[in-house]
Amino acid sequence: MFGPLVIAYLFVGGMGAAAAVVLGVIGARWAFREDTIALPALGGCARVDVAGNIPAARFLAGGFAAATVCVGAGVVCLALDVGRVENIAALLVPRMTHLAFGTYALGACIVFSGASGLLWVVRSRPVRRSLALFLHGVAIVAGACVVGYTSILLASLPAVPLWNSPFLTALFAMSSASCGIALVLAAAHFAFARDGLPQFQRVIRTLSLVDVGCVLLEGVSLALLVGLAMVESGHAANGTDEALAASVRALLFGDASWLFWLAFVGAGLVAALALDALTALRPRWQPSGFGACACVMAGGLALRWCAITCGAHPVIHATSLVAGG
């Protein structure tokens, strides 16, 4: 039903958008705090010297660049999957559909995430604080819209029972948030490799602790999704139940179940949780930080692959199997 391009789009698009949200919050907070801004009396407007703190500027500029590239890569994957030019143009028609909403949200996220990152490479003069807060605020809103869109895309297809669940939406949202935090953490470790300053250690520690919460919520969402699916499919009284039962069996015990258990549960949940906790305790120890980022991203990609390939047992297909049997 969906191929590798859609899987890649859901992964990199959600990850990049979530990273834009996290970076927008950090950047707006740093731009607003008085100890990180300069307030020269130029035209009576508060201005922020965004390049005054070189490590912070390097972190936010690199982070926003990575987030923008990820969302852009997601758009490329989506365009390649859609294929023909007229199909792409149909997504741009200004009408109230979730596909059009997602398309414009992706475009806004790319524009404002990229613009926010450019603020932090300015070296010549300060910029207006109101402009910095506006760009970061819109990047946060646009990124949140993209995360929401990539999380509900599968759930909006009721023909596949496993996908048509609020717990899958919650699972994808938490996974995107975790992957976005991992991308930001990777940018932080690269930017602060030469600067072991306490304020940057606090950034890494805080992000690691937030990621611990996201990973835990992923585990809860997964347990609710699989548990409810097993209960609902236990009777197998109709095509919907048959399709749901087939999806659960494929996910837990099928040919690709090793990817689910090892890559998502093992690396994306268990190992990521342990490494995030270790990074929170020792924020300057980069092996645990980069290891946590790698495990989270591997788990996020494996989750989307397994959910799409194992869940694609439509009701019509299952009904025909029951009728044929």
C-alpha cells in the first residue's frame, strides 16, 4: 500500500519538524532572556546579538540547518512518491483537506526553520528581538503541525484496522518528538564538543531527560496499541477482526518481527532509555549521547517500517479471505 518513500517521508519529515519545534523553543528562550541579549538604543527597539554567544549560535544554526534538510528530504520523498506533476499540483490547491494542510505545513516549516537558522549565522549586526521571536514562534507552530500531520496520516485510513487507532497516532507523535530531540542532541554534541560550559551541559541534560519521558510514553502507547488490538481481534468474527489479527501476528511473530523486537523495542526503547539516562548523568560523555541518538533514530525508522509493512492487511482483503475459505 505504501512504499519505502512514504516510510522515509514519515520518518525524516516528522523528525525534522519535531527538531524545529525543540530548537524554536530553545532559540526563543535564549533570545528573550536578558542575559543573552544586547539592548542598544537603536530606534527604540530591543535588539538581540544572536551571534554574541558563538557556541550557542553554532548549535542553533547547525540544528536548524539539519532540521530544515530533514523536512526538505521528506518533501522530496513525498514528491517522488506522488510522481506526476499534476498530482503534485493537486496537493497545492487551497482547499480544506488534510493532504493540502500537510503540504502547506511542510512548506512553512522549511521556510521558517531555515529563516530561524539564518538568524544565528548573522555576524555583522544585531537583529530585532521581535523578529527573532516571530520567526522562532512560527517555526514552532509549523513544526508542530507537521508532526501532527505525519502522526495522523496512517490513522486517517480506516480500511486498515491496525492503523485506525488513536494509540498509533500517539505512538508516532512520541516517536517523532523523540527523534527530533535526538537530532537536536546530536547537533548539541557537535557544537559543544570544544566547549564544556555549564550552560550547555544543562541543555544536554534537559533534552536527555525530556527524551526519557518521550521514550516512556512511546512504550505506553505501544502497549495500549498492541493490547487493544489483541483484545479486539480475539473474536475474529468479521473481516475487520481478521485483518487486525493478521496485522498483530505479522508485527509480533511474522518474518519482520525481528526488526520490531530488536530495532524498535530493543534499540529504540530499551537501549535509548538507558543511554538517555546515562547522558543526563554525564552530559559531557559523548559516546552515550551519540549512542542514544543513534538508537532513537534507528527505532523510529524501524517503527514506521514495521507499522506499514505489517499493518497493511485491509479489511477488504481479509473479508475476501474469509469468504474464500
